[in-house]
Amino acid sequence: MATRKENIDFNHPVITIRDLYKSFGDLDILKGVSMDLFKGENLVVLGRSGTGKSVLIKIIVGLLQGDSGLVEVLGQNLEGITTKELQSLRQKVGFSFQNSALYDSMTVRENLEFPLVRNKKHLTRKEVQHSIEMVLEAVELSQSINQMPSELSGGQRKRIGIARTLILNPEIMLYDEPTAGLDPLTSIEINKLINEVQEEFKSSSIVITHDLACAKSVGDRIVMLLDGKFERQGKFEEIFDTEDPRVKPFYDYNFTQ
Amino acid sequence: MYFKNSKRYLIDLANIHRFVIRFFKEVFVGPYEFKEVVKQCYEIGYKSLPLMSVTGFIIGFVFTNQSRPSLQDFGAQAMLPSVIGIAVIRALAPLVTALISSGKVGSQIGAELGSMKVTEQIDAMEVSGINPFKFLVVSRVVATSIMIPILTCYVACVALLGGFLSVHQHEATSFNIFVAEVFNSLSYLDIFSSLIKSVVFGYTIGIVGCYQGYNSNKGTEGVGRAANWAVVMSMFLIFIEELLIAQIIQAIR
């Protein structure tokens, strides 16, 4: 059986970013970020709160615009992209929000059905139902199909949020703090789910987190966002093999306390 | 400080202008959200009926009661149906319906979209390839533009019924004669101008509520502010519009 590393196609970047700058007013957030996400890869972006990790993935999905620099997603340059092209590109990029962002006036079924029937109008009622059952099974929450989001726990909401992005069968998954606010056991389950999704749906992922257990568990490669730039990248052990005072306390806090 | 406030005010104006232009661009281009428009019509129209019924009836009844002594002084109480008809159709029904709706519907829209915005539900729609502006804003503004005129007609009917009951308390007037008197004093221009006015009011309530909600920020505080401003701003605009449309109709008349 091929290992996960062997499934990564290093000749085929699905996201390419070069010299990306972004500021809000006088506050410079990203100061020349460059990176590639390869097909089949799970890339973890680590960094302290407020360093621009979420800003980065919001730029990738077109919710924010960079001030300058190149952002290419699935070969498409986001600069000058039309609204129609962006909408069609977004169907191939799943985005799992930090707080799940479930539509609270809809049941779980409606939450899953909503993006599907709007983006794939040719599907029959039966096919829609089948897709809903399939993704609910993937996140192991088939029994919650008729529940309202307010009736779900934090972990369940995260799972449904992930299921809602999976239903469009995206080529790229973007996870914004997938384990934030969850207890350690639920975090382990979510990490496991991210790995399973990557293997089952053959997607490439960017996981934004400051949870090192999550980074270690899901990351094929880790990049660390420091002072608006990717200063360190590599495997988990390589990242923390340093005395850099900006990096070391991160590891110490998570693993030696 | 003064410069900073002026700058923010101008930026706000530009954003509102862009929001309104976007609405007109999107409202005429498919795909249309018929199902959502119908759902919003139900929320805005049907669910407002009890409040509108009570308000309309009280306005008609009280207005007639209050007008009677003045007309009686001149021995002109026979003019009551005409006075009620003109007052209700020309001014009271559209204005009262709009003001109540801006409180009930405007704040609801502002708070709903505001909370969707701060919990990233609007962003979630956008990244799923759904146009949230069309789904949330266009459908609500279309629904208010349709339902406020219908509610205005309903409030006018209920207010006239209230007026009739007040008249009937003192004189044995038949309902048919009362209605005939009311409509004899009205022209098509009165009815038409009221309808146009209520469409404008409905549009204002919808677009202001949506703008405030769609652009809210700063967490829960922002949601409260969006709901509050949706009411304050739409009421203010409704009074300005009432003044302008009344002048235009007067000039046409």
C-alpha cells in the first residue's frame, strides 16, 4: 500500500503563491509570502494568533484580495478573475470555517443540500439524497440528519461543516483552526477525520492551526508564519529543531508542559 | 477629527451607492430565487397581519372619533366618510404601514443578516459558490417591495372598517353608503400615488435593513447596531420620501 507521502505529486502544484502582501490600514499582515501546495499534500500553516494565517486562506478562496503578489489556484490566477469564474473555482475549493458557519435556520440535511442543489442543478432527488448520506457517513454523523445546528456539540458542528464542504467533492480543502475550542479527544477525532478525508477524497489540504498536536497528526509538510513571512518549513521535527525564540516557546508550551 | 468623520461619511455614502447599484444589477439577471422570495413574502406579509390588523383598526376608529367633534361644530359630520377616506388612503395607511414595518421587518432583516455576517454564514455561502447577495438581499428587498403595498391595502381596508364602526356608533349608516362616500371623494391618482409610495417605502425598508445587516461587524454589538440603524435610518428616509412624493403628487394634481 502506498504511503501518504508517495501519493503527493511534487510536479503538480494546485496552489501557487508568490510574494503576497496584505495590509489592513497601517498594519502589515503578510509581507511577501510564497508557497506551493502540491497535489495530494496536507500542508499545515502554523503561527501565533493574529499573524495572518486566516487572512492567507481567505485570499486563496477569494474572500479577501491581496495587495500585491501572485495567487494561482488550480492554475487560475485570482487577479482579474471574473465573478463567474470565481464561483466555479470555489466549487473545487472547500473551506471549513473556524466556527463551522452552519446556516442556523436550516437543518443538517438542508445545510448539506443547499450548496449541492445550487451548484449541481442536474442532480436528481435520489442523487442528492445519496450524496448527503455519503458525506454524513464519512463524518460519522448519519443520525444527525434532521437536527438543527443549535442541537449539535462543537465537535459535531465541525464535522457537519466539513461534510458541507465535502459534498461538492472539492479538489482542495482549506481548514481554518479545525480543532480550536475542542477538547483533546474530539480534537484527535477531527485530526483523524482530516486524514481520512484526504485519503478518501484524494484532496489536497491547507490546515491553519496553532495546535501542534493537530499539526503533527495531519501535516505532510509544515510552514511557520512568522512576522508576515514563511520563515521555516519542513517536517514537524525539522521545524522545531531550533533555538529561535519565536519558535521554541511554541513547542515547549504544547509538549513540555 | 472633523475631517476623519467627513471621510467616513463619504465612504459610507459610496458604499450605500454601490450596494443599491448592485441590487439593480442583480435583480434583473437570473437565476431567480423565487422560492426564497415566496418564503420572505410569507415572513414579512403573513406574519405581520395580526399587528397590522390591530393598528389599522385602531387608527381608523380613533381618527374618526377625534375628527367628529370638529366637523360637528360646522354641522358637517356627513363629511366624515370622505375625510376618513382621504386621510386613510392618501397618508395614514401607507405611512403607518411603513413605519410599523420598518420597526418589525427592518429590524428583523438587519439582525438576521447581521448575525449571519458575524458568524461567517454569508462568507460560507460565498465560498460554496452561492451568490449570497442574490439569495439574501435581492429576495428580501423584492419581498418587502411586494408585501408593503399589499399590507398597505389591507391596513387601509381595516382602518376604513374601524372608521365605519365609529360612524355607525352615532348614526345608522349602511356600509354600502359609507364605502360609496369614501370612494366618491377619492381619485385614481390618490390610490395610485399611495401604491407607488408604499412600493418606495417597502424598497427602502428592505434595502436599508439588508445594507445594515450585510455590512455589520464588531460581533454581537454590531448585530444590535445593525438592527437599530435599520429602523432609525429607514424611518428617517420614509418621512423624507413621504414629503417629497406628497409634493410631487400635489404638483401633478
